[in-house]
Amino acid sequence: MINSIRQSFGDTLTKLAKNNKNIFVVNADLKSSLFLNDFAKKFPRRFIECGVAENNAAAVAAGLAQTGKTVFLTSFACFSPAINWNTIKQSICYNNSNVKIIGSHAGLMSTDLGATHQMLEDLALMRSLPNMEVFSPLDALETEKIIKTISFSKKPAYIRLVRPSTQNLFDPKFDFTIGKSHILQSGKDITIIGHGPILEEAFQVQAKLNLDNKYKKISLEIINCSSIKPLDTFTILKSVKKTGHLICLEDHQKNGGLGEAVASLILTNNFSCKFIHLAVDNSFGRSAKTYQELYNYYGIGVNDLLSAVTSLLVKERSGLSGKRILK
Amino acid sequence: MFPFINTNPLQKISQNLRHDLLDMVYKNGGHIGGSLSSIDLITTVYFGNLFNLKKDHFILSAGHLAPALYTVLANAGYFDKKLLDTYSNFTSILQGHISTEVPGVNYSSGALGQGLSFSCGLALGDPKHTTICLTSDGEHQEGQIWESLLFAKKYKLGNLINIVDFNQFQIDGSVSEIMPLDNLAAKYIQFGWTVTTVDGHNFNQIISALKKAVETRHGAYPVCIIAKTTVGKGISFMENNFKYHDVKKLSESLYNQAKSEL
């Protein structure tokens, strides 16, 4: 089953706003793209349209928040937080305003729109800000859970959304908790950590391994790291201690992405493991009709993940493994 | 016209504040030029009996004018006046640029052009009260200011007042030389604001403009008060001299001269 993360956002917020009169939207001319037409129609006085002016929108959102509102600042990630970073730093983070920044169309998943719209640096921008929490939902269901959860928080937050409809992967039995990761599949050999719908690749790779006589006993531990800041130190370290191998997979630049956060976490905790970071490596995106074409081109496709997995296993067998240096 | 000196009780208050401001900057440095041009405006907002600042909002968008606002807040009893001596020291709450760490400060600022947008949000979210923002003229070179002018007009923010400290100087020289604003009042009118131009060191004029703005706050038009001021006002060698935008160290003799002039 596939569902739209964006639609899940718009529908969830509209539902929440019915009971929570403090929820406001400050929008920068992307109401339809964010499925907010219904919100705007039902709550016209709580839907503030700023036009194509993301800096003004960010500080208006902060000012509104100061009057006790919970404000959702909505745009594409390539404009907000990309154009208005300093306004977010000063007016939202330094002033500790209750503003939730919704950056849609993140990553290569915005396909045909090309490099200017494929925001691959948003996590780097947002992770670096004090007071800011950063989330990247796995699918439509987790989007709903994240939006509900943060609507009760008073802190600034950034939520990264993607354009296409994507596979449902989140277990409905789970709840989303800020600072918690979920193990989507337990395994013993390699930890695969990532965020967003790209994690589906890990399941495809596991299926391929299962069909291969040489690898069918190999099991992957797949971690959905939707809470990028704060990170779930406990779950990540426990998994890596178990498997000794880590692959971080993300539709984002290597620089400043989840991979760097996790690598730093592991080293800071006096731990070492064999590590591969599959992410866009210092390149701009480009247009394509499907994101799979782009994922293959930039080295973050299913086959790239499979190669990364087998390369770790081969090295393991030939004695070149990154066995734990410190236990 | 009567000479304005001593015609308004605020004159005396502001004279004392200038002494405090000078002492503060003599001890620790700071942006004194714009602080001296804007202090009469801030004094009027806080001591002019026009606003209830427990409910109305004052936002200093030009965060480098922190010395002026800190001096006013200390004298208005928001915090101990002795703290002024600690301005921008490591252990002090008085940050170099305006910060909400300081009691009475509603908005942390330093990067220009954002405070008016923030004020728009406040005015929209709290329509029952007045939001007063203070921007500098040089700050109007930031594009975000013009985004917020469009916004305030669209949302009919009659309860928003933007006071422009129009001192005609910025850090590297005169505004007209660096990036001219030309007829700022005409631009505001074109953007759908009500505009008044006053002498920013004449308390009667400032009060009357603010009073009028408060009276029309249920209307549809945001108000801009362009206050023509003098950078470094009150200290002859600082007046109209952009070198005193920010003072790192003032010599003892210049300090004494400044003190005597005040």
C-alpha cells in the first residue's frame, strides 16, 4: 500500500486544528502542494498567507507564536529552511518560538523539478541550530504520528516531507516518541539506519539476500531514525554493538546528514564499527521522471545498498572486517 | 516654533539616560551612534504614558541599539541599574545585541530586517494591543523589510507602529552614499501605510505622532513614523560621524568632553 506523506500532513493538521484553536498555518504560497486547501477553507482566520516571501513568513510565524499560538510554517524545503535560514536561527531558534517548519519536496524524490528543488541540505541546516528538533517521517502513518506529537510541544521543530506517494512501512502498533528510533526489522549481521521512505530499499535488499544461497542466513537490522535530532543513542549503539557493521542510507548530502550524526555518536561513545554512508556525495541533483533513476545515478539505489551489504560481508570473511575495536 | 528644550518632562529623563548610556559604552564599548539617535524615541515609548508595556509590545528590530534599550529598561526598573556596567561581559545577561535573557526584552535581535516581520506576527496574533517596532533607516536595505510592508498592509495591521530611526548613517558611511532610500515616506505610502514624519528629538512631536497612531489602531492601516534623528545626538564630535557607529574604546579626554556636553 502506498500513501502520500504530504496529504497525511495536511489532513492530520486540519483534523488537529478542529479541536486545537491555537493551531495556525503561516504559508508561503504552497497551500495546494501541502494539502492545506481544506485547512484554509475551514479555518480562514488561522491560515496566514505570506506569498513568496519565506523570510517574512518565518518571522511572522515567530511573532504569532509569541502570542501563544502553535504555528506551522509551510513551504518547500528548498525555500524554507533554505532561503530563510538566518530568520529561522534568530527569530525562531534564538527566540525559542513555538514554530514547526514543514519542508516539503525534500531530497531527490522531487524528481523532474531538478537540482534547484531537490533539497539535499535541509538536515545539515536544521541539525546545526540550537533549540531545533529535526524529524524525517518514514511514511504517511508516521507523518500523522509526528505531527500529532509535536503539536503538543512548545519547541521549534523541522519536519522533512517528500513529494511522491510512498510505501507504508510504519508499524501501526508503534507510537512516535521524540528522540526514539524504531527497529523495523531485527537482525544480527548489519545495521541499516536511515530516515524517510528510502528505507524501503533495505527490505528489498533483505529479500534479495534471502533468495541467495550464499547470503540467505544474513539478517539486516533495519532502524527507522525519524528522530534525527534528538538522536536515539541507546537504540543505535545497542544495534551497532550487536552487528559491528553500519550502513547509513539517506536521500540527502553526506555533508551534514544523518550519517555524520551517527558516526559522531559512535566515535564519541568510544565505539568503532565498519561504516558505509550511502548518500549524495557533494553533487547537485538533476531531473528525472522517477526517483529510482536518480537513486541509481547518485549511488543510493537498491543495488548500491546491496553492494554495500555484500562488501561488508566479504571483508568480514576475508579477515578485513571492522570488528569492534573497543567493547 | 518654541524651542523644545525643557518643554517636556521627557527631556530631563532622556538627558539622564544619555549619561548612563555614555558611561556604559565608555566602560565596555558598544553601538553608541544609533543608540544616541534612537534613545529619545525609546524613552517616549517607555516613559511617555502612551502604552501599557505589560500588554502592548515593543520590539527593537535594530538589535545593535541594545545600549539604548538596556539603559531605558534599567531606568524603568526592569533590572538593577548596576548591571549596565557589565554590558557584553562574559558573565553578564546584557548581551552585545539585544537578547531576551534581559528582563523586559521581548525579542532577541541583531541580524537586521527581521523585527518588523516578527512585529507583524505579534500584531496579528494580539489584535487587542499595540505593537511598536523600532527599525533603523539603513535596515531598510534588507529585502525582508519590504516583504513585511506588503504583509502588514494585506492583513490590515492598524495596531502596528513602525518607528524608523532615520539618522541617515550606517556602519560604513551615509545611507545616501551606500544605498540610498530616497523618499522613504513615499515608499511607505505606496505600500499602503499611514506615514508621519517627525523630528526624532522633539518629544512633543514624537508623542503627538504616537498618540495619533494609537487613536487609529482599530483602523486598517499600519503606521510608520519616520523620525528624523541625528546620529550621535548630544555629543558634538559624534554627531553625524559614522565612525561612532560602534565604539570599541573611548579615550578619557573624549569621555570627559562628552560628559560635559551632555
